[in-house]
Amino acid sequence: MSEKMLCEIDSEGVATVTLNRPEIHNAFDDDLIRQLGETFDNLARSGGIRALVLASNGKNFSAGADLNWMKRMADYGEEENRRDAAALAAMLHKLDQFPAPTIARVQGAAFGGAVGLVSCCDIAVAAERASFCLSEVKIGLLPATISPYVINAIGARQARRYFVTAERFSAERALAIGLVSEVVHESDLDLTVQKLVNSIVDNGPNAVTLAKQLAMSMSNRVINEELQGQTSALIAAVRVSPEGQEGLSAFLEKRAPSWMNTSEE
């Protein structure tokens, strides 16, 4: 039996987590959810990850919930269902709050909970022929655990449509509503993801981590004197940090900073 999930870390600290169930369109079950959660935890604790790419093998990114898992859930009581859903919610939160930038590489179908995975990533690159569907209401269910992340990605107005219609929509539509960041030909998926990764790892590691936290923490904040003080204190602390000093010195001396790999090999 093949592994349901693969994880590789390259020499630059870029982790690639790959759903590996192509025979069932990378549908996920409780075991895969557990593995993903543990993997995100371990990578976050390792401290050396510069970026995380979430990908999948086969024609489709993920069809959502595994049919056999759904059959088991149908026999669960409410408390068992609550625990089961809590595990999914916890895994999504770990991906959403992952300290390094995250990139979803999306090909084929991304249905149901898979839209949640895409929404939890900072950047999503989709193939032109990718398609998306929040399909839960088709079978009398709700996209409950993924809803906070999907709404953050596409906004309440679009969620009020796609949550209730369960329409299948294209990569171009996903781009228009903010679910994905870029749409490319499938043959260009890996190159596009790699360019994004290269852009990230060329930057100051600590600055990137703090910049991600900044983007998340400043959302929907009231711009007042207190907030101005917080942002001023933050940039002051970063300027005098070892990384900030090295970056400024490198810029003024017209050289590459110490964290940048300038090797052509």
C-alpha cells in the first residue's frame, strides 16, 4: 500500500507536502487528516522551513472526503462526529497558521474540503483546467469547518453564493473571486511555483516570517494611534536586529545579503 502523503525538504529548507492517493483523486480520510496535522506540526517546530508547497499526485488536487470515511461518519453519533470534525478543524488551523509562507499547487478538481486546504495557503497557483466546488450541500451537509478560511479567501458575498449553490467553477473564476492567486497552463505549474519559492527564499528568513504575521494580524484593524505605535515599534525592532542590519548593510554596499544563495551551481 502506498503512503497517503509524502513530505520532502530540499537543501534550501523548502518543504513539499504531497497528497498521494491518485487512485481515488486524493480524497482524504481521518488517517490522512491526522498525518497532515502531524506533518504541519513537525515542520513548524523544526524551525528551518523557508516555505511549504502543498501539492498532490495524479490528475486531481483532491476530490474532498473519501467515500469510505463518509460511510463511517454516517454511522457515528453526534459526539463522535464532533471529535472527527475537530480533527479536521485542527489540521486546517495548523496549515493556516504555518509560520512560513505556504503555496498550494492545484491541478484538476479541488472539491469540498480541498477548497479549504487551498484557502488556508498564502498563495495558490492553479492550472487553467482546474475546477472548484463547495459541494457539501449537494448531500445535505455544510462546509462548516472550512468556512472561516474560505470566507477569508473569497469574502462573505461570494461565500453566500457558492456555499448554497454548490456550483462547479473554473480556475479563472477562482482567480476573480480571490481563491487562487495565479492561473497558468498545467505545464507551467511547477515552474511558476518554483519562481514563487525562489522569490521567498531570496528574502530575509526572519523578515518573511514576521511579514506573514504582519499581513494576518493587520487585517481589519482600526488605524488609530495605538496601531501606529505598534507598527512603528515593530519596524524599529527589525531595523536593529542582526538580520535587519545585515540587509541594510548589503543594500548600501551593493552586495548580496548573507542569507541569499548566490551559487550558480
